[in-house]
Amino acid sequence: MDAETLSLEGKSTIIRAEELHAKMEELLMGGVDVSVDLSAVEQIDTSALQLLLGFQRAFKEQDRKLQWVKPSETVLSAVKLTGLGPVLGMS
Amino acid sequence: MSVDLSQFHQVFFEESYEGLDAMENGLLNMDMDDIDSEVINTIFRSAHSIKGGAGTFGFNQITGFTHVVETVLDEIRGGDRKMDQSLLDILLASVDCLRGLLQDLQSGDEPEMDTANELKAKFEAILSGQTEGSAPSSNGASDSGNSQSGNEDQNGSTPDGGGEGWFIRFIPEPQLLQSGNEPVRMFRQLEEVSEGKMDVKVFHDKMPTLSAMNPEHCYLSWEITIKKNVDRAQIDEVFEWVIDDAEVHIEPLVGTTLTEEPAPASPAEVEKPSDLVTSAAKEKVPEKADTKAAKKPPSSPQTQESSSIRVSIDKVDSLINMVGELVITQSMLGQLGQNFDISRIQRLQEGLAQLEHNTRELQESVMKIRMMPISFVFSRFPRLVRDTSRILNKKIELVMSGESTELDKTVMEKIGDPLVHLIRNSMDHGIETPDKRVANGKSETGTVKLTAYHQSGNIVIEIKDDGAGLNKEKILSKAIENGLITEDQTLTDEQVHDLIFQPGFSTADQVSDLSGRGVGMDVVRRNISALNGTVEVESFPGKGSSFIIRLPLTLAILDGQLVSVGDQTFIFPLVSIVESIQLEGRDLNNVGGYSDVLLLRDEYVPIIPLSGTFNLNVESKTLEESIIVVVETEGEKIGVVVDELMGQQQVVIKSLEENYKRIEGISGATILGDGTVALIIDISGLAKMAGVSIKHLDASTIAA
């Protein structure tokens, strides 16, 4: 298996940030490329956006591939508002 | 936010005035060489609360001005700046200025910003290290390179900038997200405000690696540029709730300077000495507004003054408690009445006694609600004395005691001005100049003592100075000059002292700003009389003089003497009664053209028949049969003829003006135990009606 998918769904906010963080760390250990499915995100906040950024950076450091899959409108709008669009490569 | 904030305005104003009083007090009590951290913290907190409140309500003029004041205070607090006399003066001037701005806003006027801008320029000059008087630095120019910019800006610096837009640096503390604040939401709000004309630049260089991250911490910071001329208040509103958890710098957008701004400092580096205070003050504003809002229906700004009263929750609780007891007693009585027979009469009596007890307690508690410590009035005097003694070039110390003495709010509001007058009078006329004092073997510094205490149902306020005392000769010669008395009259000390209360009287050689225009003491006495109070003077030549004011504790209840004339009952205020006598063979003179006068211990007292004055139909009694109630008003004694003295009792004053119309000679009415209405006599009004005045009755006339 050479790729895994991380799916964020519903409310991806600070309440579930610990959970998301743990999942990300696990995937980071896995050593394979990851697609992050953002299509079903209904709400996202700064904590989650930060984690996405940290996740992406960690992959870059390890020269591994990470890709965003179908970010929902909510995600795109939050990314734009926080000025993270260019940083995350999402627009 | 669609809440109508205007309903909270009154609360804001009241709290701000209180805050200003606290600042003023703190500043006046400050020992400049050894600043007490508690004092400076109090001052700072007050300023901060005012700023916060003003920000919430969009009073940007206040926010902007208070901000610089706060910055200076913060430096003093941190020990970075030394307090000196000139700084103290500017700070005091700022307190006055803020008070003025608040008053303007309260009455719905556009605030007069001239003084504020002047002071602000001074502060900015001080902040940028220049000496006072040199050209003020332009707005914000000194901020960017300044080493203090870390703790500089929490809520903004300019009130009315933003012509081109705003530049905001937003550096959250790590815990920002945990306190429920969400940048995404805030930025959305900003986007709405700016109608999309917003650029957001994110800084993520402080973010650790994924595994080192605390997922609930905020590692990002932002620079936001709003390219639209929006109201500063709208931006403040967005950041209102995060100023405890973030550094927020808001600057008006000017040209291209933005690009040179250094990247925002990391949250960890940012020093936040005012954190505690900020949160304390922040909590205070909305919370208080909530609890008080319900009590206060919005009305026009002019009439709002004094329309509310702050009551401690204890007092309210005890009221509720008593109402509860009253209800129990009432239901007990109700049950008793349902199948009543004569055998239960004792229980009925017990119940009624209980009811009376409850009612009295309730009445007392309700009265207490209106009672406030007199410190509300006293608190402005230290400032008054400080400023006045400077103008007069005298050294004067104010000593106050009994500040916690309580009195009715209505009385309190009306006693302020007379007290100011009397204190000024003591400072101007009473206390001598330092060299004169030294020459007389006194200490250089004069003392004005202000004391309040309760005495037999009255509140007594004394203003005592250790100055020269009243100058009897000077008063006499002035009085003769003004035609108040004639040269050949001999007056007792008391009568001489009384002259200073005559209209148009002044002994000052020079009319000063302060006193000496001869308007004052007569007004003082009139105001005090209007409150059913009295004022007396005592003077000891070379040692000082004292003014003693006696006031009823409340205007709602009066200790009255019931008298009857014909079939009518009238009430005299007990305070004004000197004595009551039966005439029986006393000296009664009829002075040509005037009413009868009675010689009472070497004093001539004019006599007014109450029946005649109010045109009552009574069987005429001879004066000898009648009783004369000798009352005192405005320093004059008059004897009022009545048929009979009845009991004394406390009466609840009902306004005649509100329920009927104003009647001369009557100050109000009350309802007696048997349900009849009794009128309360207004002594001074009665004297005027009867056309009696001691001035017509000097010794020479009577002797003739």
C-alpha cells in the first residue's frame, strides 16, 4: 500500500483537535503518502487549520507527498480568511 | 451584534464618573517619591475600565484619549517613568478633561476635543521622551521604533484616523483558542465590515513541528490590512474579546509605511504586564451592565441624571425577606378573618402587632436603600482644596472624618454645592496666608476639617478651620456700609455672625474668583433651609471658625409636631421649633404698622396667627389663651399662634405639588392615622407670607 487517506468530516474544530493530532502523527510514522479528504468538512477552525499546516510541513521535510482532496466550501473560505491559502497551497 | 448598547450607556457614564473620582483620589493621595503600587494600580485600572467601556460603546474620542493616559500610567506603574508634579498636573487635568468629554457625550453633544488633543499632545511628547512644551510628535510616529511598543497598544492609538483604512497586527497568545475565541470567525466579521476589501497575511514561523505542537494552542499570528474607511469602533468590536489573550495593534493606514513594519513578535516574546488588570476590568464592564440593565428603562439623557441608584444586594435581600414575612402575616390575618369569632380577638391583636412590626421594618429598610455614604460628596473636596490652595497661595490641609455617615441620596445631591461654598469660604476668608500664620505663632499649614456624624435623627456636617475666625469689626463696618444695619445698633456676636448670611454681603477686600462677590452665603443658607436644615456659625477670633450644618436624614419622612387650629391639624417640622409657650401675661407689644411682637428673653419675636394667615374660620381666642410655637427660620425667630399642641410623630411627606398644586406656606401634606390629611407648614414660606422679618424689627423701631 503506497497511499493512505485521512478523512476529516463534520466539525473539525478544537474539540477534536487532539484526536486529529494523534491521527496525523500516526500517519506520519507510517511512511507513506497521504491524501487528506476535506470534502465532508462542515466546520473548521484555526486549530485544525494549524494542524493541516503542521502536517503538510512535516511531509515536506520528509520529502513525502501530501495532497488535499476536494476541500469543501467551508474549508476554502476559512483558509482564505486566515490567509493560509498560499501557504497550504489551497485555493 | 445587534444588541442595542444605548441602554447601557447610563451605566457606563456612572461607572466612568466613579472611575474618574477614583483616579482623582488616587492621584491626590499619591506620594510622589514612594509610589504605592496599590494606588497606581487603582488609577490604572480606572483608566483602563473607562477605555474599555468607551471602546465597547464606540466612544472613540474617549478611547483614544484614555489610551495615551493609560500608557503613561502603565509606565509609571512599571517604574519606567518617574512621577513628578508636572506630570501629576497633566494627569489631573486629564481627569477633568475626560469628565468634560463624558458629560458632553451624556448630554448627546459632540465632545469638545480641543483640551483633549492638547493634553494628548503633551502626553505623546512625554512618551516620546521629549520635555513638555516641545512640539508634539505626530500621531503614532513614535510608536513603531519605540522599545515600549510591546506593551504599548492594546486597543488602539488614534480615535479618528483610518481615512484610508486600517492596519492591524494580531498576535494571539497560545491560549487564545482555548478561551473560545476563533480567528476564523473574527476575520469573517472583519471581512463583512470591510466588505471584502481586506488582506490577511499569516505568520507561521513560530509554529513548532507537528509532534511538538499542542493542538489546542495557537501558533499563528496575522497582519490584516483593511482597505476601506470603516469606523474604528467596528474593528475594536471584533477584537474586543481577545485583548486579554492577544496583542492587538490597530493603526490607521497611512501611505506605504506598512511594508516597512517589522514582522510581528512572537507571542512568547511579547511582554504583557497588564494582563491581570485587563481581564479584571474586562469582566467588570459587561457583567455590571447586565445586572443593572433591567432596572433602568432608557430615557432621554438630560433626565437620566440621578435617575438610578446603586444598592447593595444585601439591602435588596433583606427587603425581599421582609416582604416575605409581610405576606405570611397577611395570609395569617386573612385566615383568621374567614371564620372569626370574638374568642379569637387576642390572636387578631397579635397578628396586627406583627403586621405593624413588619411594616415598620419594611419602611426602615426601604429608607435605607436611599441612604448612601456621604463620601460621595466628600470625595471631590480633596481636589477642590488642592486646587484652591494653589490659587490662593496658601498651604491648606483637608482633614475629613465620618465619610461613611449615610444620608438620603436626594439630600446628598443638594448639599454638595453649599458645602463647596463653605469650604471655599473657609479657605479664602478663614485660613490666613502662610507668613501671617507664622507671624501669629501658628503652623504654616492651615487645616480645614470636614466632619460628618449622626445626631438624634439628623446628620451634622461641620466645616471647621483654624484660621483667623470671623472679623467682627469688618463685618459690622461692611454691614453698615451696605445699609444692613445702622451704626448705633448693638448686636450680639450671634447676630453679627448672622450678617454674613444676608444677601449681598461680602467682606472680601478684593473680589476673587473664589469668593467675595457676596453671592454665596445667603444662597447656602437658603439651600440648606430648603432641605429643612439649619446652618450655624461659631467663631473664635484668631483660632478659627466653624460652620455647622444640620440636615434631616431624609426628605421623605419628617419628625413633626402636630398642632390644631380650629378643626384643622397642621404639622410643624420638629427641627425648626425652638420652644412652645403659653402667653399668660407675657410682654406683648404692638408695633405700629407691624404685627404683634413678643418680648422673649430680650429678643423681640414677631407673632403670626396661623388662623389669620391661612384664613381659617375659628372662634377667635384671645392671644393670652392661645399657645405660641416659637420657630426659627433663616436665623429669625417667629412665634406662630395655634390653638392646641397635639402629639409628635414621624410623618411621611406627600408632595402637594404633585397631587394638588403648590401652596405658599405649605411644604407638603401627610395622612394621619385616622385618615385625615394634615398640611405641613413651610416655616420660611409662612414668614414671608405674613410679611414678617426681623429686619423691620430692629431695636430702634420697637423702642419708639
